[in-house]
Amino acid sequence: MHLKPHALGLSGGLVTAIGYVLCSAWYALDQASAVKFFGYISHKFNLGQIAGTLDWGSFFAGLVAWFVMTYVSLWVTAWLYNKLLK
């Protein structure tokens, strides 16, 4: 099976972007519970000490960064997978 790097990167980037929007909305609506939950899933790391404010600039910067990181990671994964098939 041959993977299409662009399709895999784009679909993964979009799924990550949707998750980021949902997490950001949760953080904006109820910062305390969001920080507590993400502390639980990060081995009780105290995120309350580093949690900042969420403004439009940080929201869009994070959205773009997560999309690009996911896209590139999955593009490279698909490319490497295809190379290893040969």
C-alpha cells in the first residue's frame, strides 16, 4: 500500500487543528478545569504555574504551529514508509 504524503499530512493537520480549537475554547471558557485536566494527562505537571492568557495572536500562532508540525511529521512518515516499501 502506497501512502500519499500530502493527503496524510493534510488530514492529520486538520484533525489536530480541530482538536486545538476545541482545547482553546475550553481553556478560554474555563481555564481552571482545563489546566487541571491537562495536568492529569501530563503526569501531574503543574500547568497552573505556566498557564498564560489566551489572546487571538497566541491562538492563531498555536493553531498554525500545531498544523505545520503535524503536517510535516505525517508527510515525513508517509515518505519514509513509501521508501521502506521498496
